[in-house]
Amino acid sequence: MMPSNNAYDGLETRKGRIYGRQTEHSIEYLGFLILISNTSVQFHRIQYATANRWQPPMDLASELFSNRSLEATSFGPCCPQRDTGIYIPKQDEQCLYLNIFTPFKISHESLLPVLVWVHGGGLISGCSTQSIPLLYNGTNIIRHSLQQPVIIVTINYRLGIFAEMYLTELIEENFEWPTAGNYNYLDILSALRWINRNIHDYGGDPNNILLFGESSGGRTVVDMGALKGSSNLYHHIISQSGALATSLFYSNMSFALQKSNEIVEQLNCSSHESASFLTCLRNTDINDLLMVYGNRPLKSVIDGYFFSYYPSLAIQCGTYNQNINMIMGANKYEEPYYPIYPDMNSEFAIFIITEVLGRNRAPTVINYFELNNCSSSVNDTNRCCDITRFIINAFISCGFHRVYNNIYLKYDREDHNLFWYNMDCNSGICPKLSKEEGAGLCLHQSCRPVLVPGRHLAGHQAVHQASLKF
């Protein structure tokens, strides 16, 4: 199946005319290219908000339609992040863009379900337009959703140090918003507001919006239900392999303040007077900020205002968004998507567990499983792998089950449709690996091609349909 991109003569919206690109999919048969009818249209680089450093996003409506027209044929920049070895296009702090993928034929009388993809990357990396070929290509879902056409939206949001900074000066700066941090969540809510206001113009139903994501994106779509201002912006979620129901990915206000102040001390701004302190931070070069922040995991701030409780507690307290339907699940082996480590030893195993569990919890687990001795001989290498895999699996899977069970017990199932899946086999995720290296295992990220299929995957249409039949 080969796509071709052609100019599209535009779609008339209430704000003006927007020009995208038409994608036609074809198959090669007996040396001939045969076009098939399920073409789609892509609209790129639609800015939904402006992002001033460490401030809530400012929603946009029609400002980008110069002379009532908008050229939307090329992707916008990604949000700043460190190099992780994944292809990331041009980066810029003004990165709050979304992309819309629609069937070629749409009707404003028969509106389509809207699927909004939240990318993963540990909340410190990733982009809606990462990788070559494009990893999150909405046209592939449309191509596999013939019986139930859908609209796909992919979004960018701030990452790492640009999403997390929590300082007293930031809190006191804006009396209308008496908190700081969690800018990634604020961005996603802003994108959802834009979608609610405008998706009708693209044939989408603002009353049938589904959020779906994988890994940290899967965790994010569950977190959304605990946020102030999230009600009625979306109606369903699919959460894939997100690490939930644990305080390891959340911090209280005092810890967040301490962590942010430690970062500030490395930026030569702490000596400035209060009036110029934030100016100094905001004038700091992007690369300097990324270098100081490093690869530390982003912890969402439980601030008592915007994010009052992490999801499990919000569910128990009855403050979680009750008006959504859910599909949640995990893979059989939820360790990161890498080949089995050929050089795994005690030191490496301890490093991984410390990264996952944190310095306070890791020693208890390390001692219990005797990780210090797991590679006492060459033949014990697999034992280090097995122990590490078991701990990570338990960490992710148990968190998922805890959230699922809390929702199941707290809310009336008849009013709150809730589904669980397990993904046990995966023959196609990494065919170049040998069996010993992990080929065919359901590792972390193995579920991603099922909901965001590439050109090499087919036959997953039922998965897409399941997300819409609540």
C-alpha cells in the first residue's frame, strides 16, 4: 500500500478557507498501481495556543487565518527536548500545534467520532510528527476504519523543564492562576478546547471525542480526569501501558519546589532580585535549560488547585471525571522496548530499578531480590534480566489494575462503560530481532502499532471499532 500526497483545493470553515494535502492510497498489482477510494486529507501546523515560558497557554481561535485563509500543508515545530536518538523535526518553544486527518468526504450533517492522540516519551520527549516515516500517521487509522470513518487529531504539548517548573515566583506572578507547573496538561486542555470549538468544521463531532495514548501518553489520558476544567471536553479514553496509581510519577508541592530550586541554582539566576529573577530564567538559552534538566523523569505536581489528587485518590474521593468511558490495558511484558540486554549485570540491573522506583524505594527491592548477586557468574546474566523484567512488569501492571479496580468499584458500571485488555502476543513488532533478543514478545510499546498502524500492519480494524462502540 503506497500513499501519494496531492494538493487539496481547501475546506471552507467558519474562520476561513484552510488548505491541506490529499492522500491517495494505492496497491501494486501485476505491475500496475491501482488507486483505492478511501483517500484522506491532512491539515498540518494548526496552532491551537501560544506558549509563553512557564505560563498557562493562551487559546487561539481565528488569529492564524490571515485574509481568511490558512496554508496547512507542512508540519509545525516540535516542543524543545534533548536528543534521544529518535528523529525529531525542527524544535521551537512556540510548538502548540495540532494536525487533523479526515476522510476525503465529510458531512456536517453526519458528524464523525474524533480520536485525539497523546504521544508518549516520558513527558520529556516525543512529538506528534516524530520519526521518518511519520510514526503517528492518522491516515493509516482512517484507511483501516472503513466501516466507521473517524477524524484523527495529533497534538504537541510542552515537555520536561518547560512543562514542570514550579516556583514561588511563578505562583505569585499570576493571581488568576495561583499555581505553577503541569503546563503539559494545561496545553492538552487548551487543545481540547480548540477541538470542541472547531472540529465541527472538519466533519468531527464535538460530543464524541476520544483521547488515546500509549506509555506516558496512556498515563496522561487517565490523569486528565483528575484535572480542574477537564469535564465535558472529552468522552472516552483508551490508555495503553501507562504507569499509574503510584506516587513515583507525582510530587507534592514541597518536593516540586525543592526540585525546581535545585535547577535554578545551576542557571546563574538565583542571585537576581525578585523583579528580574523570572526575566533571567525566561531569557536563558533553551539548550542550557535542557542540559541542566537532563533526562530526569517529569513528575506531575499535586498542587491542591489544578491537580488536587492523583488519579487513584481522585477516584476514591469522587472528584474524578465520571462522565467518560474507558478502555485500559497492558502488555504481557512491560519492560522497555529494547532487546534483552546482552551485557546485563548486577550494576546495570540496580541502575534500571533505581531509575524506575527512585532512590528511596529501590534499596528495599534490590535487597529483597538480591540484585547485588544476580550476575555472580556468566551463566547468571539471564537471571538479572528476569528479575528486572518482573519488577518493571509488576510496577506498571499493578498500577493499571489498581486504577481499573478503583473505577470499577466506585462508579456504577451501567453508567460508566469500562473495558480491560491484555496483549499477550506480538509477532510483527520487531521481526529483525532473534527469538533470544525478544522478537515476538509483547514488550512496552508493542501495542502502539495496533492502534496507530503503519503500512506494514493490517487486520486491526476491529480494535479501532471497539474504541467507538461504548
